[in-house]
Amino acid sequence: MNFRLKSIAIFLIICSIPAYAISKNEITNNLKKVADWQISTFEESVKRQTTWKDSYAKDEWTQGALYVGMVEWAKLSKDDKYWKFLKGIGEELKWKPAKKIFFGDDICVSRMYLELYKKYKQPEMIAPTVERLQYIMKNLPQVPLQMNVKGNQDRWSWCDAIFMAPPVYYSLSKITGDDSYHKFAEKELDVTYDTLYVKADSLFCRDTNFKGKKEKNGKQVYWARGNGWVVAGLANIIENTSKDDPYRAKYIQTFKEMTTKIATLQGKDGFWTASLLDPNAFPVPETSSTGFMTYAIAWGINHGYLDKKKYMPIVLKGWRALVSAIDVDGKLGWAQAIGAAPGATKRENSEVYGVGSFLLTGTELFKLIK
């Protein structure tokens, strides 16, 4: 090998080392730091006042998304204090979903209940969820998903709902052996998919109000966190489908289309910005979308749906970006506040669902590191 070729080879080797030089200890140390900060400030976050009434109540979707990540960290850490934290919340809530019967976000908390049931096998942990889902399946109003129609949110008319509700139905089917839950979810997901998925862009509109809506650069508005909800939700759905489920192939295909597209939209700094096709609309990092998207891509690699060589650098850039948003005390910043569209955020902005996405990302990355 001549000197020039040898120099290039050495350069490429050196450049490749930092990308894969993440240790399992580094991952778990950061997960613990963020999880412990969130638990220490949890009651404060519940009391926060926002323009969304009760949005920080312990049974709301905001907290529900946190619990999904905290469950995965509890499994990995093997520290019982995290299970005790989650179980204490379930007992306080009497294992009930949130108030609005048909609103998909209000059964997100049940994702935690089902996971705790798997561990503790206590029937009371899932009884209220079974009751709620049985009622919904028998009484669901047949309203269209258009946002200008009264009652549209009784069905999954916003893309976020794909993370909040369908995984509950699929998980409950797996736990109980009752196919009626996932068959109901399949029918409803079909309607959401047909209404909001733009196959040409491999992305979901947040809801029908955004169909055809453009950013200043003339491109369609696609909300980053909204699409993060979708790909993370699809991963959780696929995990709970049987290999002979006729819908499984469709979910996998959609997941692959979306993650392939999303990977091309990651910024050089590893973050995704709030508006996917116009990063200049809000040119600041956004951790909640970055977390869910990095998690989904890592999950796709782990389950053989995405090529590790191609997509691992995306995951590692995303993880490094997320870690850069952690303050000394463990607070994770740069999370867009509650909303339904791309919006601005700041370094000091932390949200419980952003922490949930971070915990999902780190626990999934841990499985990829040898």
C-alpha cells in the first residue's frame, strides 16, 4: 500500500472510532441521571400550569409517555426503586385510565399498567383498562376524522394517537389472548392511515388541518414530534403483533418507509428540528422528537428491519445530541412544549414526555452496544 492510500485508510479508521465509542456504562449513567432528576422533580411537574387543562395530571398522556420510557429503564436498571415509583402511581390512580372515555390519549397511562401487570400479575392492575376498552369497542361513535367535525377526537384523528392508544389494544390482546382488541385497533388504524399518511412523503400530517398546509419554504408542514409519536408507536405495535397477523406486513412497511425518510432529515448536529421539511422554520434543537425518532431507528436495527451499518451512525448522532441537552443536575432540555404543530423551544425547556423518549432511546441503544 503506498503512503497516500495508507494515510487515507488510517484517517478513515480514526474517524470511525468516535462514532462507535459509546460504552454501556456511559448509556446507563446518563439514563440514571435523567431518570433520577425526573423522579425528584415529578410532583413539581404534575403541578405545572399550562394552557392545556389537567395536562400534567398523573393519568394524562404527558405523564403516560414518561411512564413508557421509565418502564424500560426499570427493566434495564434492575433497581427496584423505579418499579416502586411506577407502582405507587398506579395505586394512587387506582389503575384507571384518564377521564375522557373515547379520547385516545387518555388510555396512554394504561401502557404502564399493562407492563406492571406483566411483572406483578395482579388482576386489579388491568381490570379498569379492560373495562374501558370493552366499552369503547361496543360504543365508539362513528364520526369522520376531519378536525372540523364535532366529536372527531373520539376516534384517532391526530397522528399522536398512534403512540397513545393502539399499543394498549395490541398489548392487551397479547396478555389476554383475546383477538378482539387488536382487531378493533386494526380497523381504526386503517382509517387514521388513510386519512393522515402521505405516502409520497412517507410522513404523517398531524391532523386534517395540516393537509396541504405549507411552511415558508413552500414545503408541506410535517411536525417532527407528531411523526416521532407515529414511528415509536408503530414499533410498539409491531412488537405485539403475531407473525401471522395480516396487518403486520403493512405496519412494518410503513415503519420502514417512515424511518428511511426521517433518517435523511436529521441535522448535522444529530437533532431533528420541529418542522421536518423546513428546518429554518424553528432552527433550534428539539429533544422530544429526536428521542422518539432515534429510539425508533434503534429499534428497527435491533429487530432486523433497518441495516445496522447504514443506520447505526444516525442513532449514535441522535444519542450524542440528546446527551448534549442534559444539564449537570440531569435535567433534559430543548423539549417543545405541549402543542399540535411545529414550535420554538429553549435549552431550559424540559417536558416529561421528552424524558420518556430519552429513556426509550437509551435503553434501546444499550441493546445495540456490544
